[in-house]
Amino acid sequence: MIANMNEPELDLLSRLWDEHKRAMFPPHLRGRDIEGEDLVMLDANIAGCVSSSLAGPLDERHRSILLQRLAVLETVVPSIGDDGGAIEYYERLREMATLATESGAKAQ
């Protein structure tokens, strides 16, 4: 658990993480690159860091990865299109990454 995350933030991150684990990756995005970014790897990078954040405060490496991936999301999400809930899937990733990153900044 993130020591510096308040209860509502932790509850929200945990709930979003549970939703994300149950969600199916949008099949039409498998093997797709946007702006040179593999969408499966983008998901995996963010999910790994979010999972780590739920186990304890993020180290600088994980926080840096999340900040880089958040910047990529800003470019990629507008180009995804909303076939099959893809926007919702990536918006949830963005929200989780933001929560985990902000909590890491509080721990600094």
C-alpha cells in the first residue's frame, strides 16, 4: 500500500486496478502501433507500474516510466477511436497512472 496516498485515492486506484484486471484488452488494438507506440506494451508498462504502486511507494524508475507513458497516452488516445471500449480502456490506464504518479510525488 502506498503510505502517502490518502484513503479515497487508494480506494479509487484499487477499484480501477480491479476493473482493469477484469477488462479484456481491445482485440482490434493487438499488434497496432500509433505514433510508433505498441499499444499492448503501453498497457503492460503502465499496468506493471500501477501494480508496483499498490505494493508500496514508487521508486524513481517506476515513477519516471509512468510519467513517460502518460505523455505517450496524450498522443495516442486521441488516435485510438472508440471501437469496442478502447477509449474507456486507455482512459482508465491514464487515471491509474496519474494517481500512482501523484502519490509517488507525495512520497518524495
